[in-house]
Amino acid sequence: MRRLNLWLLIGLLAGAQLAAAETVGEVRSKIVRRAMDPLGIPYVWGGTNPNSGLDCSGFALTIYRWAGLDLPRVSADQFAFTRYLEPDQVRRGDLVFFNMKLSSKKKVDHVGIYLDAGYFAHASFSRGIIIDNLNSNYYRQRLQGIRRHPALGGGQ
């Protein structure tokens, strides 16, 4: 619980810094542009280095850091740190969370970055950093939530 509270504080501080430096739209554009940079990089479990490989939460963490925002390291903590959105509230740069194994043990085990028009970038276990269609049956069945970093405003 303490760790989550620390991340909430960091997120609020990042929001204050964001307002002084860039608009939310500029940061969203930066997130989407930067999400394209590591396309094709291999998946590496626990990976946080784009030079050697990334896992899904390491990918989200790296892209958000490049955009000047902090996130927790693992997808479950990223889910808890971010704000709930209704599907019609999704915007470029928001995070999409999945239960890829359709397991009742873990609500969230995968994260990606929403790009636009139903597409998202993520670290696929078998294909590395790629772009996929969020509206495919495969991903719709596994979608657990669309969420927003506190510094990007909005959400419930």
C-alpha cells in the first residue's frame, strides 16, 4: 500500500510539472511517437532496456519515461496506479490492460499503449514490440481495462 501511495504522489507531482512544461496533447503525441521507436525489438521477460529487449510493462515504463512520466514497474501496479476510463474515453497514449491467460488468479498480466483508431503497441511474447488491433476478438476477450496516467488528466 505504501508503494502505491508513493506512486500516486509521484504521478500528482508529474502532473504539476507537466502543466508547466508541455500540454497534455503534446505529451500524448510524444508517447505515441516514442511507442513506434522500439518496434521489432525482441520480448525479454523482465526487460527494461530497449537495446536488449523489453517485456510489456517494461515497454510501457520506457515509453512513459521517454515522455517524462513515471510508472510503476509491473503491469498490475501500473493498473492500480492509473485511472479508470470508460471505453469511449480512450485517447492516444492511454494504457490498455489485459488478462492474457484468461486466469482468475491475476486480473492483469499484460499492458499496451493505445495509439489511435483501435490500434495499440505492446510487447508480444512471440513477436516482440508490435502493433495490434484492440478490436480483434482475441484482444477484446482479454481486455481488463483502459486506464490513464494521473498526469494526463481525466478519467473517473
